[in-house]
Amino acid sequence: MIYVKSVLAGLIALIVVPIFLIGVLIVGVLIYTFVHPTTQGEGSVGWDPISLWRMNPILCFIPALIFLTGFVWEYRRLTR
């Protein structure tokens, strides 16, 4: 039963962490737009997040790390 609860904690971590990070990203973008407003003559540089994902295969291990952290946290808590 300890393993089942630990796996559930890891899955919940996989759901909660991205939601939290998206919230932090939105707040950061809003603060940045208030601090650095664009003027009429400025151009913008495009940014493609998919190309970032393709360039860095280490990003595939981030979900595994989040799951493992949640699993180990709950497992250690339940075995005490």
C-alpha cells in the first residue's frame, strides 16, 4: 500500500508542478510587460519553444525527476 500511495503522490506532483510553473510564468510575463512596455517603433524577436524542446533532449527527464521526487517524498514519509 505504501508503494501505491507513493506512486499517486508522484502522479499528483506531475500535475501540480506544471500548473504552478505556468502560474509563475504568467505572473512573470505580466510583471515584465508592465516594467518594460514596448514602444511603437520596436520590432520583436520570435521565440519558438518547440525548437527549444528539440535542441535539448535533457528536458525529457524533467517529468521523470518530478515524479521521482514526489514518490520518494511520500515513501519516506510513510515509512516513518
